Amino acid sequence: MRQPLIINVSQQMSWARRCLTWTATAALWIVWLLLWGPIWEQMHGIIEQGQHLRPMLHMMQNMSPVSLSHAFFALVGTASTLLLWTFLPGRVRTYHHGVEILSEYARYFHLAEQDIAAARQAQIVVVHHDDDGHITQLQVRD
């Protein structure tokens, strides 16, 4: 069965947190719609007058301090910047961990290979250290 792409963990949250997230989402949608209010009012007035194209363009030019050409260039510039950003190389690791063999771990930590193998398989392991912080013993607990 395929897992859905949208992660829905609302059933794992408490009812108070779920209610808070739903309320916050609804409030943000209401604020977003209210921000569009002046534009919808202007468009409604233009449509009622029966003149469509020229008044709408004039209204859009005068609605904000940024002209339509500046808004268009900002939109294209932002999109192209984000597109170019995807081509940037990712973070380069400055080190490389090779695959360590169990005998190398045992030699490095001065422990028996059997203790390390048992500790890897166990769910609970107590690690004993000396005063300098070096591992002295691995104790497996079931």
C-alpha cells in the first residue's frame, strides 16, 4: 500500500493542540482574504460600470506603490533566482567516514570484538568510562 504524500499526524496531537492549529489556520486564511478585499472592491466597481480592460489595468497600476512592470520583473527575478538556487552544489563534507571493520573498532577502543558485536545487537547497553572519558567496558542488559 502506498503511503500518502501529505503527512497527517493530527490524530497523534492532543485535542487542544489540534484545535489551536485549526484556529490558527482559519485565522490566517481570513487575514489572507481580507488583504485581497480592496482589490476585489475595485474590480467589482469596474465590472458594474461595464468597462473591463482599461479600468482594471489603471486600477492595478494605481493600487500599489509598485507598478505592474516592476511587479512582473520581481516575479520573474524571484522565480529565476530560485531556479538558479537549485543548481548550487549542496553542502560539501570536509571528511569522509570509511566503513569500519569490527576488528578495527575493537582495536581502537581496546575492547573485545564479542562485546562490540553483542552491544550492536542489544537494545540496552551500559557504557563504562574511565576518568579520561575512554570506554573501558560495554555491559549488555536485556
